[in-house]
Amino acid sequence: MIKYLGSKRRLVPVLSDIAAAARARTALDLFTGTTRVAQALKRQGITVTAVDTARYSEVFARTYIETDARAIDRSALRAALAYLDALPGTPGYFTETFCVRSRFFQPFNGERIDAIRDAIDSDFGTSTLRPLLLTSLIEAADRVDSTTGVQMAYVKRWAPRSFRALKLEEPQLLRGSGRAICGDATKIVKALGSFDLAYLDPPYNQHRYFTNYHVWETLVAWDAPEHYGVACKRADCRQPSTKSVFNSKRTMPKALQAVIDAIDCRVLVLSYNDESWISLDELMSMCDRHGAVVALSFPSARYVGARIGIHNPAGVKVGSVSHLHNHEYLVVAGDPDDVRRATAGYGHAVVSV
């Protein structure tokens, strides 16, 4: 699993408990990201639909959600990974852009990424293994990068892990079926169908996942885009089409309300935190059309990038961190009996309306 801003690793056990208590057999993960939550739900035997706009997210969803581990030829997968892992490095666009012009990876690893990514398209372009191989490459690259997690910048000195050689590993596939959909939640939510459980983890603020993880976007698209700035961000990061309504304080509340209203589900679970543009009371009011509403609150350490302080382009610390912790919220809405069962084990943290 790659390093990811807004990852719900700490909340996965709670979300799993809620899904089990709600007796969910089908689930929607509408802003799936790395598919961490969708994977947890699939492990419970739930049929999951995972949706996101990001190219890399679609690759993860096709690997971990749409692929049934029982349908994959493991010998063929391992042979493909061994073949790719043995390729000598060949410098190309990725090395020049993300290892020379910027410093996200050491050049010796960038050259191997170039060679492996070219071979995935040339040798496995039409293979059912392609998303699995891409997933393995992204995860391998993430293990040897030189960032704090997001790709808006890289660290001033090479991170210790960046000196390790990139190593492809077999994705830990799951049994069961599911769907992977690349699309805008605001445009496709009405067409997705009905679910026992719907989980929403929309963007909290102005920080855009398209720019935060632009390297993974390019690694999947493999389109050698024009770029700009120290971080060599894709030129299309500047285009309105890559900007989400959820990243604007003006447009986000209306968009979120429209998505909540359009979802067809028995139990709705929405995660947010106290650094967002919407208060908890407002968020709970947004969800009340689904029935009873309960909010669970969990203290959480802030993302590491928000804890190291504020630095200028030269790497000099110029500001201090205002706070080190925040609160994560899970808002659960639906039939009163379903909501009561789903939140019963967390009575110490419940606020209800």
C-alpha cells in the first residue's frame, strides 16, 4: 500500500465493524484512493464497487477489487514479475524528469522504472496481468522514493530508503468479485446502482490528489507530458478539467450534498475531519435524508508533512506548526436499527441527531 494523504488505515477496523454490523453484502467506495477500505470490505466477503477519478486508483481497484485471486495464473504472474525485475535500467522520460530535473528517485531506480514501464506496455499491453504489474511497479517505486508522502515536493537530502534497489513484489490479491470504475462521483453516482453500504471519503480541502500524486498519474498514463515547476508537475495540473469541485470552498458543500442525496444505499458512512470546510453539525444535517444519523469521533495525529514545520524553497524553516492532532469523524446514517447496530460498540464517542 502506497503512502497516501488521508489514508484511513486507523479507521479500517471501525469501518469493517460497521459493515459487519450492518450485514452488508454489497458496498460502494466512492472516493477509493488506494482502495484500502474497499479491500477491507472485500475481505469480509462483500461485493465492492470502487470509484475514483485517478488513473493510479483505477489500476489499484482493477488489481485488488475487480480481480478474483482464484482466476489468476500465479505462475504466469510470478514469471512476468521476475522477467520485469531482471531488466537492466534504461534512462528515459521518467529518469530525466523525476530523477535529474527533480529528485523524487535516485537515477539508478528511475532507469529501472523506465525500462519496466516500457516493457509492461510492449510485452503485456493486452494481458489481464497488466494492472497487476502496474500495481507492483507503483508500490515498488513508492518504497524507494524520497518524499514525505505527497509529490508536491521532495526532501532536501536523499531519504535513506531511496538508496535501496527497486524490487517488484507480487500484489496480495483477494478472493471475490468487484467493480473498478474511473469516473467523477458527481456525474456517475446515480448510475451506480443500489448498495447495502456506501462509504464516502471526499477531499477535505484545497489539496488536490491529482497534483499530490502527479508522478503516479504519469507513471500510469505513460504519456511523457510537458511539466512545470521544481516538482515537475504535469502541465495539465493547470487545466480546469483536472480540478475537482471538492477542492473549492465555494463549490464543495453543494457538490457533496448532491452526491449524498443521489446515493442509493441502506447505510451511508461518510468520513471527514475537523480541518474541513464543513462543520460536523452541517455534515450530519447533510446526511439526515438517509434516516437516523450518528457521528463517531476519533483523535488522530496529523499527516507527517503537516508536522515537520513550514519551510521556504531553500529548505529553511520559516514557520511553526499550529497543532499536531485533529479529529477524524465517521458519520453513519440510515435506518435507525441499522445505525444503532453499526455504532453500538462506540458509544463513548457518539454524537447523534
